[in-house]
Amino acid sequence: LCMPFSHLTLFVFCCFVVLSVAESVGEWKFVKDSPRDEIIPISIALKNRNTDWLLHKFEQVSNPKHPNWRKFVTKEKLREMTAPSEMQVRRVTNFLSDYGMINYELYPSGDFLMTNWRVADVEKLFAVSLGAYRNHRTNKVIHRSMSHYTLPSDIADLVDVVGMISEFPEGHFSARTSKSIVPPKQPDNFASFDNTTCGSVMNWGYPASSDTDLYSQVQIVCCNGQFTTNLTSPCYESQNTLIGFQTSVYSNKTAALVNSNFVSYESVLDSCFLDGTSVTCPINFTPKDQVQPDQDYNIYVVGVFQDSSEGTPSQFPVKLVTSPFVTPQLFAEYYEIPNYFTSNYKATGNSQSVVEFGGQYYSPDDLSRFFGNMSLPNTLASVVGTNDASTPGDEATLDIEWIMAVGTEIDTVFWSVDVGYLLEWAQQLLSATNTPLVNSVSYGGNESNSPVDYRNRVDQEFQKLATLGVSIVVSSGDAGATNIGHGSESCDLLEPQYPAASPFVTSVSAVYFTPTDVPMCSISYYGKQVHCSDVHMGEVAVSADDGMDWTTGGGFSSSVPRPSWQDTAVSGYLNTYSSLLPPSNMFNSTNRAYPDVSATGHNLMLILKDAMDIGDGTSASSPIFTGILALLNQYLLSVGEAPLGFVNPLLYQIAQETPAAFYDVTMGNNLCGDVLHPPYVACCPQGYKSSI
């Protein structure tokens, strides 16, 4: 296989629960018991035949050393070999109809039913109690049981998994734009406020930086220690209106004050917004004097009020690093992607996709403006499912703009799943007439949150897609090895993410561009940090203890054995860096390690709601690497070859045999989490480290 460009990043960051009654699960909050007469969707995955054949076919077409490598099967052949017989399907549908199923659709894959039911009939047949749960971000309502369903014995031999009863859809990893909303933190001094002093301590939202400037959202807390919802005159209701913010910037290395400014509320009013709890304002902490690139700073803010009183200084929880905004051109330069790659390798049949769940949409107008502002070819994306262009989401916008910024002029699908989660989406791909060849997934959650039988069936669907020549690329997570701040409340456990830890996907973590990947570039010389030449630009893992407010994910699956294709890489890491590992009782080193690769995930420029913005997250890294795979497929198709399909065995083989094809990330760790989400813990004692 010819690699038409050289810079990829290999990064192994070595890295059925019965639920009790709970008020919330992840982003889903219990509202009430499900009304018994409400009609709800339920999916039924039927057991496959010839699963040994499927496994062997998957291994053959995915192994670069096998004579059948990339000799994919057709959908017709896949159905012929794995789908149940018509008689078996009829036996299941007849039984379900007898017990209340209103209607059903058999998918073209032949092994999947989408059905509709009354709540009361679902509860009776599957021995569950359903509750209505509302997503706190999208307001979407689903009906789920906090205990696992029981399959009726009459069909237990034919049904593999019942979907949309026991599993909860996980959220999109945050894009962290200026319009992203941070869950409000209770003001630090709320309980201790008295009338003799100003009890304001400002809350923080998402920060941002360029190579010479620092910014952050600031959520207003009034002198009485309470939030405000008054956009015109914040805190007016507390008899002491906020008039502005006093900001300060200090060098993290020398502790010297390098910048101080008063920012009037009037000057930022047009950018402020009500986040549902209090007024939040994007603040420029360096409006007059710029700071130095590639250095760490601490930022502070104080509320200034009408009676000339000031609150208590509030420090951002972690240091912030200055690093450049990333344009598609800068990315292509650093990753050595030739100009006009797609037009130089003309091909038909190539395609790429991003998937969105739960009401994340994009604006075609934003996408067009992004192309125009970035001097990229203006290419339309097609849509499967629903897209409400009037309510573009920051996550969906980051996904679609950056997959198309990398995989330029390649047919792109915005795949919106209205009902269900991973299982339903995978079945849509298997049943589609034209399935995208590479697909990006920026969603996930704790592996332990998903029932084992559900994960196993989703993995089997990914396996089927691989036999068709389809690649699945997944974000590794944005809250480190513990996932603290994204569903974990303590540092006690390492929480592998799913689907990132699936052995049938390519898992992608996040790095950022910096010359300080060379340790010498982060030392002090004559009391000042060295600034290395920008001619050299390396990559360091994103971490909350290294200038970010979030941390890239990675670790080991708790249940899936390590695939043979990563044995050499993972064993080498475990043996060489054993002193950097967490205690052995916290993870299973013989299981699947993830991520597989990394890509930049910080300071990605985008257009959101007709304005320039910046996005962060492995939710950027995944569509970026998906775009890279789409470019490789473009080359292969242009010379009459088959697409890549499941690419992991090839990536690890190249890394072993031709290591110069990759950039080796040797600095960083994932001990930390997301510092701006509960429980507001910056870093944990345990996680995984690179070689330095």
C-alpha cells in the first residue's frame, strides 16, 4: 500500500450492569413514570447465523498479510450468510404481535426489526418498569428501564438484543466553543454571604487562547452571592449592578503580572448570553498587550459593581497555554498533506460521514461561509435523517466542517439518527444503499454504563461493516483515564470509554501543536521560558495539567481481550514504561488498549451561527482522522483498488515496520479530567503517561 503522504500520528495511550433506580443517568434526568398508553419505539436485533464465518471473514479482509486482505463481501452475501431465515423472522414477529407489538419494519440487513409498542405492553412482556428521562442539553425525552429486560423464553433462542429499553444514549464529547454552555457551579460563597461585603466570586466557562492572547467565558455571580438573569443590567435585582470585570494575567513560571485590564460590561454586552442559570460573557484577557506564544499563564477575574465594590478574585482552575489557532491550511502543512490531493487523484465511489444523535444539527450556510473564509472548495453535504439548519449545534458544526476541511471535495454525509443510538445507527449503515466508506463518531461514555450484551451486538455490527469495507472512527473521550467530569464523580476508578474501546473501531485521541514537545523548549533561561523556533512544531497530549481545561481519553477495556494486531505495540509500552503505569489492580493490561492514533484537537477554527469560533475536543480529532482515511481511500480508488476498511491492523503494522511514517507523541498524560464539570477535580493520582 503506497502512503501518499507521510504524517500520521500513532498514539497508544496506555492507555451488564444492573442499574438501580436513579434520578439521572449521564445527561438524562428522570421526569416521571412512563404513561402506560404512550407509543414508544423498540428495536429487536435477531441472532445471526454463521458467526464463525463472520469472524474469519473479518480477520481475512482486515489483515494486510492475508491473501484476502480488502477483498470485501457484498451486502447480499453478508445477509445470505448471517441473517435468520424468513421462518425464524416470522416466528418472532408473530409472537411479538400477539403480545402487543403495533407494527414493525424489517431492515434490508434481514436481522433487525424496528417496532412500536404501548408502554404497558413493553413493561409486561419484558418485565421492566419504564420511566421518562429528559436530556438536560437537548430536552429530548426517551423511555428507559433502570433494570435489564428479560427475554420471553419463546423467542430467547432467536433474539439477541432488545434495544431502547435498558441502554442510555451517551452524549457528544463537547466542542468547547464560545457558545458551549458549562453546567453552572454553585457559587463558592453562596452559603456564607453576608450584607457587609461583596460576596461575588465569578464562575468560569470555557477558555480559549491563540498564540498571543487569552480568552474565557465568565459566568456572573452578584455581590449577594447569587446568579443573575438580567442581560441588560446584570445584578440589578440585587441592588448593585455589575459594571465590569477587572482581569489579570500572570506568568505560571515566574508568577509575574504580565497583563491587567478593566473590561466594561457595556463593551461585551452584545456577546453575553443567558446560559439558563446566569449571564455568561466571553472576555478577552489580553485586549491591549499580547502575551508570549507557547507559554503557560494563570488568569484571574474580579467583578466590579456600581457602588465601586469589588468581589473576590477568581482564578481559573488550571494554567492555560498559548497556542496558535488551527486553520485547514496549517493542519495540512503540519501533517504534510499535498495541495489539491483529491483533484489529483480523481475517483468515484468515495464517501465520508459524521453521525449525530439526539438533535445535533448543522447550518449549510455556516458550512458555506467556513469554506469561503478558509479558501476551500465549496462542497455540499448530503443529509440522512433530520437536520434543523435553524438550530446549529457546536458539536455537529465542528464535526462536519473539519471532516470536510481535511477530506476536501469528497462526498460527505451528515447522518442524523432520530431514534436510537449506536445499534440503530449501525443497522442503518448496514441497510443503506450507499454506505459511507469512513464514518466518524464523536460520542461515548463509560463502558460500564452499557449492558454487555448491547456492546457485544454493536461490536458485531461494526464487524459486519468491516467485512463490507467500511471504517468506523471514534473519539477516545475528553476527561482522561478516569472520565472525571464526564460521568465519573471520583478518581477511584479508571473508566474505559465505549465505543472507543471497541476492538472493531479506530480510536482517536487529541494532541495540540507546540514546539515544547522538545523538553529543552520548556526550561527557563535567564529567568524567562525559552521560545523555540516555530520552524519546529511538535505535538503534545491534551491534558488539564498542561495548559488545557480538559484531557484526552485512553486506557484499557474492562472486558474485551487485546487484539493480536496491537500485541507488539502495547506489550512494548507496558514493558518499557512499567514505572509510568497505574497500579495493576486498576486495569487489565491483557485487554484492548486504546486509542490507536491521535490528531490535533485544540484551537480548530470554525464558523458557528454566522460567526468565527474555536472548537476543541477529541470530537475534532475523530472527524479529522476520518478525513485522512477518506483521502487514503481516494488514492486507492483512483488506482482501481479497494478501500481500506478496518484499518487498525495496517496502522500497527506500518508503525512496527516503518515507524518514520508516524509522529511519535512522547509527552503528556491522561491523569486529569474535565475541570469545568462536576465534581470540578482537575487531576487524579492515576492514569496513563507517555514516555516523558
